Amino acid sequence: MRKILLICAALAFLPALSQQKGGIKIVESKKIELTSELSKDQADRYNRLFLKFVAALKAEDKNAVRDLISDKVKDIVNDDIIGKLSGGISFTRQTEVYRSGYQKLLDNETYPAIQYKYAGDPQDPPRDVITVIFENNGKIMGVKPDYHE
């Protein structure tokens, strides 16, 4: 689990670990609050980009992954982090949007976010959730899989 949290911090998902990185304080947070909901068009657009991201991870296409992530995190995302992130997402289970909205990060900016659950998970809240933070242009800033085996 610590490796997954480290990956999230490296992908600039601010509420992951308590450390200082590039002048931005990162704080651990288990509960992720999403405010207001994304429009259906926005959610569909971001969902398509996330599906491309997952397909690139599954195919181990690191260049495609780098094309889909934000420029803000490209300098700290290396091949090892991409490999570890692949281990936090199940490629055998299909994902579906659980919730969408906006996430305010510690830099006081608000970014679109989608929480995914695995299809067929009847629990509410779902057992396994993947939270993805996007820039407004659709680039992925952070991915936080919360995967229970």
C-alpha cells in the first residue's frame, strides 16, 4: 500500500503522503471529497482519456502514458512508477464511473476528478475505488487506486 501511496504522490496527487515536494505540501488523506458534479459531456470526455490511459498501462506503452499525463508531473514520473501504478489497477475487471466532481487540492486549485469502481461491485461505497484527477485540458495529474485483494 505504501508503494501505491508513493506513486500517487509522484503523480502529484497532493493528498497522498506528508512530505515537501517542489514547494507544495503533500498531506495524507483517506477520504476524498468531490464537490459539484461534472457535466455528462465532461465526464464522458475525461472517461475516454482515462480508458486510453489504462489501455496504455496494460500494453506497457510508456510513451502513450507520458502523452496522457500532465506536464506538471512528467518530470517526476519514471518507468518504475508507471510499472508500480500498473500493479494498482486491475486490467481483468472493467471499470465504471462511480462519482465525478471537482477536487480542490492543496495548491488551492480545483480540478475535475472521477472516481471509478469495478463493474459488478454491489457495495456502497465500493470496495475498490480508483480516483483520477485531471487538468481541464484532460491530461491526468494523479491516479490513486485503492485496491483491496
